[in-house]
Amino acid sequence: MQKPGNHDPANDDLLDEYDFSDAVVGKYAERYARGTNLVLLDPDVAEVFPDATAVNEALRALANVIRARDARSRAA
């Protein structure tokens, strides 16, 4: 990363119309640090779930079934 003042126009990939004068350093750093887990759903699966809430509810229900099954297996 270059220090301010070390700008070399010959190595500039940014176009003149890009304006970062109001940019905030680290604006998304906290969100990034918390982490994000994105999963791309296949089209046939995405048709069943209208939004992220529906996906999360279905996965929580499945997780409960798996936990219950595992608890029965350990008890046996």
C-alpha cells in the first residue's frame, strides 16, 4: 500500500472520475472482522426459499432434527 504523497500517475489504474474524497477508512472493518458466511444456493433450492429468513428457519429445523438424532444415538 502506498503512503499518501507517493502517487505515481504512470501506475494509476483508477480513472479520473473516481472520487474517494469522502471515503471512510475502515468503514466495513468491524463487519468484516465479525465474519460472513455466504452460501450460493442452486436454482432449484432457491425457488423454495423466498429469503434468507426462510433458509435460516429451515436449516435450524434440520439442525434440531440432527441434534435429536445424535442425542438418541449417544443414549443408546
